Amino acid sequence: MKRYLCLVGLNCVILFGMMYSFFSEKQAAYELNYRFTLIYPQVWREQNYEMPDMFELHRANMKCVSFGSTNDDEQIEMLQKAILANVDGIITVGSGGSRELAELVDEAEKQGIPVILVDSDLRDTKRSGYVGADNYKAGELAGQDMVKATGGQAKIGIIVSRLDSASQAERVKGFEHVVEEHEKMEVLEILECEEDRTVIRRLIENMLKEHPELDAIYCTESVSSDMAGEILQELRCGPEQVKVVCSGLSDHIWEYIQEGRYYSAVVQDIYEQVEQAVVCLKEHKNNGVNAPEFVYTGITSVKKGFDYESWRDAGQNGEAWKTE
């Protein structure tokens, strides 16, 4: 009798295991059939974030398409295609420069396609959620670094992509909040560069000519951050003449930090943001859980001594670098 019961028990275990395996495979297959689309700016590649055309992330298929950093038309076209394809979810970057982009986010949500914004938000839309750095705090961190770099005495120029971008405006506000606490620190000018390399070169040259007293620059976006060191070098402005605090991290930026030309770079982790956005989409699809309105990811101030090689390798391997 005991032998019979053991046999029955063994069969039940085997049957349960087969059923569990079957349903697990069905669930995995179901998840893998999700079609999520990531629409991202090409500048991420300059920051050593390699985004393949199609990859598996958290057991979900992700189609990745890139657009020129300030090319609203390209981003809009890609968003339109994703909506027409009736994908299961969209991850993209918010921008305040285009009303049409905001309208498309609302249209996607109306059609039942959840949209998670990363890096920069569009708070006036019906987007399902935002995953990114707290840009106000990023600006404050940059301001604190600038105080340390200049000893609390500086005439500062700020370069942004566009002030109608929520992320840029919040970084400026956070930075100014810190600077205003120091009597001998002053922001002389805030210039919009549209992330255009020709414009950035002209702006920095003109800013130094028009404000000979200027001795510090804060770059809130990655393209001017990548270029400012080269331009200052060409103008023969050494690190002792113009202190620089920037945003984002690339080979050029790291080189300038090592040389002492830049004091620091305030960095966020794009992969961490994309991963968290995918988690939000899956929770919504699998369990009907609405994404949190805001998910803030880590930021860190990169200075000499940072483990840049590990950070770059993580980005090139499609892995998140956990910021401090």
C-alpha cells in the first residue's frame, strides 16, 4: 500500500512539474510576444549606450529605432508608425518643442497603447508614466559641483538644448537654486543650442567675447558637454580660466575630466531607465497595474577616480550601471 501511495505521489509530482513547465512556457511565450517599441535619440550612442535593432529585455521583444536628437519630425514619424502597428507599448523621450508629439502620446493612450516617457517628461499628456532622473536634483548636484570647482565665486554661462524641454528647464532651476545662495556667483546668460554642433561652437565663442569676465560654464545637455572642452582648448582657455560642469558621459568628456579641463559630469543611467520602463509596461500588460506617475532613477557626479572602464563596458553590453 505504501509503495502504491509513493507511486501515486511520484506521478502527481511529475504531472505537476509538467503542468508548471507547460504554463511557464506559455507565460514566457505570451510575454515574448509583446511588441514594445523604443524610440530614442541617436546621441545615446555617443554616450556608449548601444541599442540594437531588436533585443530581448526582461523577456519582452523590443524594437529600437533612433532619431536625430532635435529632429521632432523623425520622432513623430516613428511614433505614428508604432501607433499604426498597434504595438503593445511605447517607450520614448518627451520634448516640449512639439505639440504634435504630445498629441500623439495622447492618441496612443486613447487607442490602448501605454506610453512610458524616459529622460524627459511631458507632464501635460496622458502618458502612462515617466522614468528618469529627477532633473531638478541633477541641476542642484551640478550647482554644488560648480561651487566646489570655483570656490563659490564665478560668472557663469549656461548652455541648454531648449528651454521648452522639461528636463532642461528643471536642471537650470535646480542649478540656479544652489547658485543663488552664494553672493559671489552669478549666471550671466542662458543660451539655447538645439544640440547643433555649429551653433554650439558659435555660442561659446560669442559668449566668451561678450562676457570676458565669464569663468564658468554649465552644460545641461550632452552635445555641448561633449564639445565644450575642444572649443575651449582651441580658444586657449585653460581649466584655470574657465571651469566646466557638464551633463552626460562620453569618451571625450571623460578625457576632459582626467585632464582637469572639466570639474565633473552629472550622469544618469539610460539603461536603468529603459529597464524600469519595460517593467512598468509588463506590469500593466500582465497584471493590469498602472505605472507610477514618476519613477526616479539614480544620478551621480563623475569626477577623477570614477571607474569609467566598467561604466563604458556596462553600456556597450546593454547593462545598467547602478549609480550611487
